Amino acid sequence: MGLKNYSDKLDDYYERLAQGKTKKIKPSHVEQVLAKLKAKKTQLQAEIAKATKPSKKMRLERKLLIAKEHIKRAELLLDEIT
């Protein structure tokens, strides 16, 4: 799953939170998304280390920043629902 899909899932969870439907958000689901995002972050860091082209390295670094932001969002969401 790509970062876009994780972002969509987090957006859905935040939408439920805004609507007051926190009971429908299972912490285990948010933890799963968080674990996958952390794995993606590790993968991106490894790819950055291997990248030789500056353009590819820059693209991967942007993706890494996005992954870090999504991790923060997921952690905040988890704090709110637990």
C-alpha cells in the first residue's frame, strides 16, 4: 500500500472523529496503519541510502517527509481515541 492509501485511511478516521463517531475507530486499526507507516519510513530511508541520482534522492526524501507527517497524525489520533 502506498502513502496515499494510508493518508486516505487516516483522513477517514479523522472524519469519524470530527463527527463524534470515535467508537467506530478501533485502536488496533490505527496501530496497524502506524506500523505500516513506520515500515514504509524504514524502507524509504534504505532507498535513500542506496540512491545515486540526486533527483531520485530528492523525490524519496519528500516521500519520507510525508511519511513522517502521517506517522505524527496517526500517533495523535491514537492518543485521542485511547
